[in-house]
Amino acid sequence: MTDRAASTPAEALRMLVEGNARFAADKRRTGRTDPERRSELAGSQAPFATVLGCSDSRVPFEHVFDAGIGDVFAIRNAGQIVDDVVLGSIEFAVVALGTPLVVVLRHTKCGAVAAARSGEPVPAPHLQALVDAITPSVERVRSTDPEIPQESIGAAHLEATLRAVLERSGAVSDAIAEGRLAVVGATYDLATGQVSIDTVVGDA
């Protein structure tokens, strides 16, 4: 049982949008985190939304959407990179937990995007792999704008991430086709605290 239940993708998206509006306006009412709530969730979970986003400490999902424990299934890594583990996590949320909404959330001034934009080598091989995953978006932007603005790269990378989820996961595509799921691409502004919805795939 969730603190703020949503049975449809549209309801889930509305709850996230309203929660973010409260957060940005500093009028949070904050979802439950009390001992009774923890006891309720000890045996099971049914989050109303799954959010894939960056590990950046300035973008804590539950705060950004004014949610409590048990409300949001969070998947985070630097630069919101999609790989098999991330896809498996999304599919777990969709198939096993029945979450009706998946949000791919980028944020402004992303350090991973900045590293990819610079083109400079980084001092650790696994970090380089992360940067390499964003490089195709750098090249895509460069082909139309030689100044390669960082936020344009971020937007292109968001689109690529969203596309990877939709194209690589049959479970996600099937749930969308059946009307059980919507997938949303969104941007969080570090300065204002506002989330803007960029893309909606599915009935939301």
C-alpha cells in the first residue's frame, strides 16, 4: 500500500507534478516517513512512480517530488546512463511492482554531461565509460550547433536515454501498449527546483 496511491499513469504523473510544485514553492507537506509507515512497508511495496535519474546530490527524488518512503522507486547513476542493470531495475518496477509511471529525469548543469562535452580524458577507466556513454549526444548536437551548448547536450542525452528504455525493454513497451504504463522524459532545474515535462509516451 502506498502513502499516495495512483492506479493510472495520468494519476501518477499528476501527483509528481503537484508534489514538485509544492517543493519548488517551498510549501512541502512531505509524504510519510513515520514509524507506522515503515511498519506498513516492511512486507511489501507498491510505489506509484519509478524515477531514473542522476546520482547528483542536489537532485534527491523524494524531496524534489515531495514524496514519502514507499512512494518512489529510485534508480540513480551519474548521468542517468541506461545499461542492462538499469533496464532490469525498471522492469522489476513495472512487472513485479506494477508501477504505472517511469520518469527519466535529467538535471541542468550536469557534471557528467560537462565532462563529455569537454572531450578531455578522465583519470579513471570506469568514469571514462560513463563519459563515453554520453559522447554520442555531444556529437549529435555538434552536427547542428558547433558551440555545443551543455544544456542542448543534456536534452539530447535525455532523449537518447528515453529511446533506449523504450527500444530495449519489451516489458516496458508492452505495458505502454496495454495502457498500464507511461514513460516520461523530464528536466529538473537546479536553480528553481522546478521539473519540466519534456516528453510523454503513453496515456498520461
